[in-house]
Amino acid sequence: MAIIDVKQTAERHKALMTAFSDPSFQDELKAVEAELKKWLTGWIDNMKPLDERIKNVYSIESRVKGIATFEEKLNRKNYINEWTVTDNIRENQQYIKHELTDLIGLRINCHFADYEKIIFDYFVSTADSQYEAGFTFNFKEKKVQKNGNIIYKFSGLFKDEYHFEVQIKSLIHNVWGEVEHKTVYKNPIYDGFYEQKNYISKTLHDVMMASDRELHTLFKMSETESQLLRSLFFIKTCDSVAQKCRTKVLGSHYNSYFKAFTDIEPIKRFVICALSGTPFEREQKSVQANGFYESLFNRVVETFPAFYLECLYNIDCELNIHQDYKSFVIYFLQRVIGVETDDFEEGYRDDFNGQDENQAATDPMHDYLAQIDELLGTDIIKKEEEKKEE
């Protein structure tokens, strides 16, 4: 077929645009895009987990280059004059597939900037395993952008026919890049504030990347499963509890609650339901109070401000149902003191007889109150002891 002369710019432009925008060609590219996305997902799924706490630390997006952006690139890169253009639409389509390096774009979004290089290095080290599948790669593309920042990417050729590009970006890098690209570097109109926007963009980039590093450091801190579950339980319940308690300062109360109620299973069930969006069924709690716990309840109510126990009550009501506030307090006391059998009086006498004679004569429940005082962090009993010592 005849090659269109370089001087016939308008005809060359029309021929390329007709070839690229042809519906059958677009359908062909979209089918290849889906195939490439599936291939890339399978390749990266074999990568060693970056963190065992998260099954997938990435997501994959893909696109076929848009018609408008293709036209812009024809002019910006001078492809209209540099490419071989004929009057045959199929030849032009074949040329576009082979020569346009970002014809099909794939992007791997990872959590943190540190992961970008790790993922890129994984692709480099395992590229040989993909050649038999019909791929060739170029890992030596320029990685420094116009703004001076590094981007990890590579290009490839699929079946010796379709050119594609893979970019690897952290979430913060991705968000910042989209905003910068559209407001600074690819703004379609003249902008008299370009320099100021460019300066602000670079400053924000530094701030965001610093935030990324801090978040990653925080994320890498080793935490047990129970710590993570309790943290998530706090996040999912703090607003509700704050409304009932009329305060958002709840950290110490949650600490007291977790010390008193160490069973992680109900918290785990709650978190699973909260994250999956399924209803959580609270458990009905019932207690049997004897004379000992009745007396201890009365002393606790007299000694400690109600606010502290009410906060624990409101937290526990996210997991359990109690007949009333008193039932919860006795339920709480049984967990703290640890007496759960029917042998109340004997246990009470044993504790009483084990105390110092003078102390027991004045207050047989002193040790229990001191234990609750320490757990709640009220320091009421502690301060009384200090005064006696003075």
C-alpha cells in the first residue's frame, strides 16, 4: 500500500485517527487489555506477601489509551511525521499496536511507597518465567519524571504485536500524581499561576511522602492479633460509646475494660461483623448475686464515681445485653475478683481470714476495692493509704 508523504500532514493525521478510533480496533484492544490484566494479576499473585496481615497489598487497574489522549500524543511526540503511515487502515493499526508504548496501560496500586521498588524488583527477577507466554520486556525505561520524582514502570510487547506499559504506584503517589497531572502538567488552558501551582504541588508531594513513611513505620510495628482486634473494636464503637458517655476522651476507659474483660472471642466476632457489614448479635448476660457481691456492689457504688463504671457499662453493651446497670456492675465485679462458683461465703471467709488483723477489722473489703481502684485508675483507695501512712 502507498505510504502517505510526510508533507501531507493532514492526511497522515486523518489516517492515524481513523485507524485508531475504528470500533473493531477498539474492541480488539479492550479484549487484549482484559487478557493482560488477568495475566498481570496471576504474575503478581505469586509474589511473596509483603505483610502477612494483609492478603493483598495491591490492586490492578487497566485502560486502553483514549482517543483524545492518542491525538494529543500524536502531535506532542511528532508521531504524525515520524511514523510510517499508509493509506491502509490495517497496516496503520498494526503499526500503532507495535510502536505506541503505552497503548495499553496497567497500574499496580500498592499501599506504601516502599513497596513500589519491591514490586518492581520482583518483576525484574522473575521476568524470564514470562517469555514463553509471549512477552518481552523493557525494564530500562527512564524512571525520573519531569517533576524530578521517580516512577517505577516497565513496558512490554505481547505476542510481538501489542505494546503495553505497567506503572507501580503507592496510594499517596497515585492520588498526588492524578491531581498534579491534571492541574499542572496537562492543564488544557493557559494558567498564569502555573509556577505557584507547581511549587505547591512539589511541596505537597514532600509532605505526602513524609506521611507515607510515617504511616508505613506505624503499620510495621509488630502487634498481636488481640491488640489489632481491640484497636478495631475501639474504632468501630467509640462514636456510639462517646454519645452515651457524653465524652470523646475514652482511651483510659477502654484500657480498663480490656483489662477487666480479657476474652478476645466476642470482640473478634464483633469486628468480623463490623468489617463484613453483617449484623452482630449481642449475648444476653445474667448474674447471680449473693450477699458478698451485694455488699461489694454497695461499697463500690459508694466509693467510686459512677462515671467510670458507666463508661465500662456502655462499652460492654456493644457486645452484651444486661438486665440493668446493677447487673452489669456485679458481672464486672465477678470478672475482676474472679469468684464464679456458688461457694461465696467460704471464699469470702478465706479472704477475710487471710488479711492483716487490724486491716480486716477496719475494712474486710479493702483489697477488693484497691484492686478495682487500680483497674479504674481512680486512685481513691491509693490516696487514702498514702494519707494513713503520713
